[in-house]
Amino acid sequence: VYCRPEFGPPGGPLALDGARHPLMEAQAHGAVVPNSTFLSQVSPMCIITGPNMSGKSSYLRTLAVNTVLAHMGCHVAASW
């Protein structure tokens, strides 16, 4: 499901629920695990840890791609 992003005031939170990387989703035919994130001025940072090949880079790329798509005015691969 792709949704239309909503923009709040400058410095507002970044909230993605069930975010997926669109290209990885197309290559894997929908077998991508969705991730959720919430960043705000109160909690502006996430510490991402895990073993090798656990999806840390994919998580960061998913956030980056969806943020760029939202700023371009496109729908994003997330629930809200």
C-alpha cells in the first residue's frame, strides 16, 4: 500500500509505519519485511545495531528513499 505523505510544521516528526523500499519490494515480489520509525525533536536519533547481513543498510535506505519520494510529491511505500 502506498500512501500520500502529510507534512506538518518545520521540524515536525518523521513517522513511517510499515515502510518498505520500493525497489527491493519489486525485486522480491512483495516478500520484504516492513519497518516502522518515529523521529522527532524529543527523540532525534536511532541507534541501529545488529550482526552482519541483518538489514541495517536496507533500513536506512528505506527511510532515505521514502523521505526523498515524499519531498518530490510522490506517494510513499508505507502505511501512514
